[in-house]
Amino acid sequence: MEIKENIRKILSELPEGVKLVGAAKTRTPEEILEAIEAGLEIVGENYVQEAERAYQVIGNRAKWHMIGHLQSNKAKKAVKIFDMVETVDSMKLARALDKACAKEGRMMEILIEVNSGEEPQKAGVMPGEVISLVKDISGLEHLKIMGLMTMGPFTGDPEDARPYFQKTRKIFEEIKELDIPGVEMRYLSMGMSNSYKVALEEGANMVRIGTKIFGERFYA
Ligand SMILES: *Cc1c(COP(=O)(O)O)cnc(C)c1O
């Protein structure tokens, strides 16, 4: 019940045109279905294996976004499930996805993940390298770049994330100005449960929310 109420409340409060991605890591297919019944349209998964399990139960009752780091050797499995991969951060991964999509005879919409905090241990392409990666990937036939995604450093205080959201927005606008053939800067995916309001103020139009929908996560 609570999941449904959470979804309805968040959806009613999001500005028009903003997409909600339900970040579903560690949740059961039943929990995810509850969210879908209350109006959630996009499920975000961090792991291909977990996504496969949920997809077997839920199928095309939702759109599926990959929001975790994707290894190139999982590209084949990923293209059987996902409608969008939000976390492309290298040419190697892009090539693997492109090849897997060619085999499946499909296109894949992707976002480029930006490591806006320039944290060495984190996924995402460094801010200074985003534009050249976008240009390189734009030549791949089966991928369609639709925007940018970022996490930003996590401190617990959403105000700390604001400069990183601003930085990502700036790159987003720069790429839009470049008008690169085949590249569409439509989605800016930023903000999680604690930071999405700040992200919306900084131009996000896709937010990825887990805890605020499904409750606290408990790891075994
Ligand atoms: C888990 C996760 C989220 C959502 O986090 P919450 O704090 O639970 O809202 C968003 N984006 C990514 C990439 C995640 O892994």
C-alpha cells in the first residue's frame, strides 16, 4: 500500500514533462509491480541479472532503464531487456552495445554518464571528455544518444550536489548547441531520493528515485 501512495504522491508533485525512473535495486518483482500499478512507467535496474529476474515477471508492463555500471560483456543480455542504457561512459561499451543491437535488429536509446565530481573510483566519463565521446558514439548506427546522466558525489546534503548538477547541465546545453547529427539532447537524468528537488531546480527532466518509493534498503 505504502509503495502505491509514495508513487502517487511523487507523480503528483513532479513538474509536467519530468520522467520518473523507479530505482528498483534489491526490490522484488512484486514490489516493482505495485509501483507500476500506481502509475510508475519506467523501472531502473543496476544489475543485468536482477533485471532479468524482474523482467521475466513484469515484461513490457514498464519501460526498463539500465542505471548501473554496465560491463561490455553483458551488452548482449542487456539489449534483450532494456529500452534505454543511462550509463554509457566509454567507446568500448558503446561498441559492444551497438554490435549486440545489430544482432537483435534494434536501436538503443542511451544517455552518456558524466562523472561530474571527477571521482577516480566512479563510473562515468570525465566532464572534459564528454563532447569527444558523444561525437565518436554518434557514428554508431544502432545507438541514439538522447541526453546525459550523472550521480554526483554523495555527501548526504543535497545542496552539495548542486554544483555538479549545474556542471552537467552546462555540458548538456553545450552539446545541444553543437547540433551533432543523430544526437538529441532531450533527457537530463539527475537526482535521487534526497537530491531530486535540487536536481529539478538545475534542469533535470528525469529523476531516479528508489528509497522514497520503496522504503529503506536493507542489504544482507
Ligand atoms: C539506487 C540508485 C538511485 C536511487 O537512490 P535512492 O537514494 O534510493 O533514491 C538512483 N540512481 C542510481 C544510479 C542508483 O543506483
